[in-house]
Amino acid sequence: MSLTFAYEARTPSGEPVAGTMRALDRSAALATLRERMLIPSKLEPTTNTFSLARLFARAKPNERLAFFRAYAALEHAGVDFSTSFALLIDQARTPRMRDALASIRSDVERGGDKLWSAMSHRPDEFSDLEVAMVAAGEEAGNREDVFDRLAGFLERDERLRKKLSAALFYPALVLVAALIISAYLFIVVIPQFGRLFASFGVELTPLMSFLLGLTSVLVNPLVILIGFATLAIGVSSFARALQTREGSFAFDALRMRIPLLGEAIRKTIVARLCRVLATLLQSGVNQVRALEVAIPVAESPIYSLAIETARDRIAGGISSSLEEALDATGRFSPLVLGFVRVGGSAGNIPSMLVKVAEYYEEDVESLLSAVPTIIQTAVTLGLGGVVAVIVYVVYVPLSSLSSSIH
């Protein structure tokens, strides 16, 4: 089993480079760096646990998309490997991607590696899915077609991610604005009315007295300090919990129970898995390897475990078909299983998986189009309730003050 190493090194000209690579052990990693004519100053194994650093470490999808599209076009045009990569290195958008492509070119031309093997040395730039598909393409002799499929997959996946983010951004903005307005009303407006009524000797209602007492507690510096400390401890505890198997599974299950939004998240995951499996199977990857590659692509501990279970059942001969293996996990709907069953009978599972992905993607788009309206309406009603409470607690003493003046 290969390990992932993080390295810092310098080129013969003295230029610093850094990145990650896969190797069987430290000696093999050092040998690979020497083959790339790099002088290492730091080489350490990395862990596979979840972290924000690793989450954002991989090259951005548009960078990889540009690479796959351009390389496919160059291969279709009959341009040789060395010239193609020289052009791709020149047009790379970031130094990180430029270094990755340069090291891949070096591994292929000087080290004699296949393209997929050279890409596998850069796990922060290229995922297991991309490496597996390129390997299948090289074995089948249709590498340019595989690169086109990869670019198409990345385009659709990124488009779905952007729609999900856009659907949540505006409601989140409205919610934050509502919280700020509510805090201003409770912390600034109500105390001003409280001081006004006190100066005129107006008796306050129990609710008004409670809100004034609560406000005085909340604006106390000690309480604010305790609140921030509690928040920091909570965030730290949450991050540590995500590092554990139980915590990550609990959070995954929780987010899928969110009304409406949880359904969109679940269908997005299933659509991505179906796309990945279809793309791999179309590229000539066998079912066991396709399921293995799809495990981390799910980005969900629950569905990753389901895919892993399905892979083990097929590899161990427990399940005779993909539909039977997926059914045994209990995580896939009858619709998905039905399409896979039909695809298996017709000998065209990838086509059926694509249809499932398209159906779920359209369904997610419909769900997401309703989410902003529902959340905005709920926030507006909540803010209206807050304003109504404030009007009520202010109006009663204000009416008493008006009566006493008259």
C-alpha cells in the first residue's frame, strides 16, 4: 500500500517547490525526487484524517478542467506528449499546477512512468477518480476520450455544487441580517425605552422587565467573554468530533435530516456517485475498481461506507450483480436499484446510471429553487414576530405614560 508524503525541495536552479506525492516508503519517495532532479529539504508522511487544509489543498476544479480539456484537444489533434505538456505548463494558471505538470512530464519522459502513474504522485492535484480513469484510458488506448469524459464530469459536478451554494447564500445573508437587526433592537432600542419609562416613573410590564434584565446580562463584558470562550470550545470540540468515525457519521446523518435541504444533499451525493460509476464503467474500469474509486468521491461517510460494502460484496462473490450489492447496503432508493437492474439486463449499466444522475440532478434543481423562498419567508416571519414582541412590550408602558401625561 502506498503512502502520501509532503515534500519541500529546490530545483537545480534554486527555485523552491513543494507538494505531495505517493510512494511505497520514504526511500522510494526520495528516489522519485532525485529522478525529478529535485533537492529535498523536507519529506514527511501525511495522515489521511479529515482536515480543512487537506480539503482545500487539491487544485481547483477549473484548473483541472482546463488541463483535461486542453490535453484532450491536443491529443485529438495528434500533438505529441512532450509538446502538449510544454504548452500546458506554459498556460497553467497557478505555480502549483505548473509544478505538478512539470513533475508529471519529468516522470513520464525521464522516469519512464505511464501518465496515470505520474499523476498518482500528485494526490493534491489529481484525485483517485481521475488517476483510475486515465489508467483505464491508457490500457484501452482511448486516453483522449477519457480526458473528455473527465472534463464533462467536472463541469457537471461543479455546476451542481455552485447551484447548491447559490441556493444557500441568499437565505444565509437574510438570516444574518435578521439576527443583526434583532440584536440591535434588543440591545439598543429596548434599553432606551426602558430608561425613558424609568425617568417618568412608569411601571414596566413583566415581559419588559425580563427583556431589560436579559439585555443587561448579555452586554456584560464577562458574559461576552464567556460566550466567546464557549463558542471557541464548541467549534474546537466539533472539529475534533469530525475527526472521529462516530462524529463524522453523526454529522452526516444530521445534515441529511434537515427538512428539504437534507433531501437535496442526499440526492446530490447519489447523483455524483452515479456519474462517477457511469464514467468509470464507460472508460473500461471493472465494477470492483469503479466502486473502490467512488468511495472517497461520495464526500459522505454514510454513502462511502455503503459503496465500500457493495465493493466488498462483489469482490467476495457474495453479490452476483451491482444491483444486488447496492440493495444490500440499504442506502439506495428503489428507483436507483430499478435503473441498475434494467441496465444489467440490457448490458448497459453506465447508460442507466447516467439517466439516474440526470433525474436526480433535475430533482435537486427543483428542490433548490424552492429553498431560498422558504427560508426567506421563515426568516421574515421570525423577524416580524420579534418586532411584534418589541412593539407589544413598548406599547403597554407607552400607553400608561400617555395616560399619566393627560
